[in-house]
Amino acid sequence: MPRAAFTQSPPKRGRWLRNVARVGNFVLDPTVVFSFDQSGFERHRLQFDATDDAISMVGRTCLVTGANSGLGAAAARDLAYRGATVGLLCRNPKRADDAVAAIVKETGNERVFAHIVDLGSPSSIAQAIDSLPVDTVDVLINNAGVLLDRRERAASGLEQTLATNLVGPWALTAKLMGHLRRGTNSRIIWVSSGGMYTQRLNIGHLEEPPSPFDGVRAYAQTKRAMVMLSQRLGQELGDSGVAVHCMHPGWADTPGVERSLPRFWRLTKPILRSPEAGADTIVWLAASHLANQRTGLFWFDREPRSTHLIPGTRVDQSVHDALWHRVHEWADVAPSAWTAR
């Protein structure tokens, strides 16, 4: 390996420091700000198991959507450092190739490749699956997402936020199930957002955001739906050998945040997490042996977390069931795709 320790290896610490951090978490995590920011990560990482940061990924194949910048690039880079074969699934060929070149140069791992897919286009997803240069996938990281300031339509006809953040990744994942089943201790990782905590799912608004268009709310609705679907998918796959995880990265300083939330970015930039800190739990879920012992959970900073923090955001089981059936209709995927051999 070209570096002695991986990007987010926890610092040396004694039991007393871990105990202090634990008290700090109890006091500061409910504030959200001092949990989702960089200081929250620095405090939480005092509880991390350092042996997890030495896990090799040699011989494992990982696909990362939206991997040309931000969290996706940080995750892809760390996986490459660990020796994995890493596929960067991106929409823009030039940016994808540039990202591959940068990762190969930095890590020395030449088993990194770009593969083009537009998650808003069913035909692009089908073509990407047909031309995928690997037969086996051990880790699929659904990271790509958009936060728009105006209403747009994807090639599928769906609203672009819904198509890119949820429906396209759902179709891609279903079509990759054969690859994942051929993998070893395979796992599917969904990258959600802490913004989903603000939302109570409304399927009608998910499909057709109300006017005037609110991109932040539309984005958060898709991320709330992602958490719900990940839980259900974990149940459906059961003991299939393919684990399902969903996580949120906290507040990270990424090009997407700067571009989509410029005011928030300017105000919070001094406390935002680095992309590597935001991506830490993604990589941990991809590498840790514990990730196949539990499935269907929602993670933040390597710990399972509640999916609800705000009263009034829960929905009854009928809404969960309706979402499950609706997403399959949108993605043109049969629910049996998850259990078919």
C-alpha cells in the first residue's frame, strides 16, 4: 500500500479519552450541528476500531455511482488504496476519465476503471449493464444524486430528482443482482442524507413535487424514501448473502453542496466535514466484516442510528407498502427480481 494508514484511521487514544468522547456524544449529538459537522466526526472516530482501517480489499470489486467528485470520489479513492478493483459509474465521460487518472496516480492501483451511465435514462442503465467489464460485484455503492433549483424531466419522463436519486439506482441495483450474488459477502450501500430527517414521506409529492418547486425538499423526500426502501430490501434479501445498508455522511464540503446549497455552504464551510470524513462510513460498510452480519440498518459514523429524529415524520405500514410497489412500477422492475436466482 502506498500509505501506512488509510485516510480516516482513528488516532491513538486511551480508555479515558473514549469515555470523555462518549459523554461528549451524549451531550452534543442531540444538537445535530455538533454531530453532523467535522467536530462530530473527530469525536465519533475516537470510538472506531482501528483494525477496520487495515482491512484489505484486494480481490474484491466495487462499483461506485457518482464517483467523479465529492463523496463518491473519496470513497473510490480509499477503496483503491485498499487494493480493490473499483468501477466509477458516472454520466460524464471526461470527468470520469479524469477521476480515474487521478485515483490511479495517487494510489498506484491500476485496477480502476470508468463506466458511463445516466441514471435518469432506462436505456443508458440497460446499456451499462450489458457492457459492464466485470462479471462479479462484491460492493455496489449507490451514491449519485442531484439537488436541483428548478423542475426538470429525466429521459424516463420522471421528475429528475426522483429519477436520478432513487428510481435509476433502484433499476441499476436490480439488474446487478446476478453480479452481486456471484460476489463474496456482497453488500449494497445506499448514500442518503441527514436532510431526510426533516421529511415525512408523501408519495404524491415524491413523484410530482408541488409548485413552487423546492429542490431541497424534493431531494430530502427521495432520501427519506431511500431509507425506507433500504430497510425493506434488507428484509427481502434476508439470508441471501447480499447485505443492504443505508447511511448518511453528515455535512460534508463537496462540490455538490457548494453548487446546490451555496448559502448553506458559505455559512457552514468552517465546520463542514472533509469529503473523506463524509465517505468514511461508506468505505467502512464496504470493507468491514461486520457489514454482512447485520442488514437493513441506517448508519452514521459507523454506528446504527434511528431513522427518525423529528416528531410527526413517521408513516404507517401502508405507506411503506405503497412505496415498495410504486418504486418497482417507476423502475419497471418486478419485485421478484430480488429473490430470482
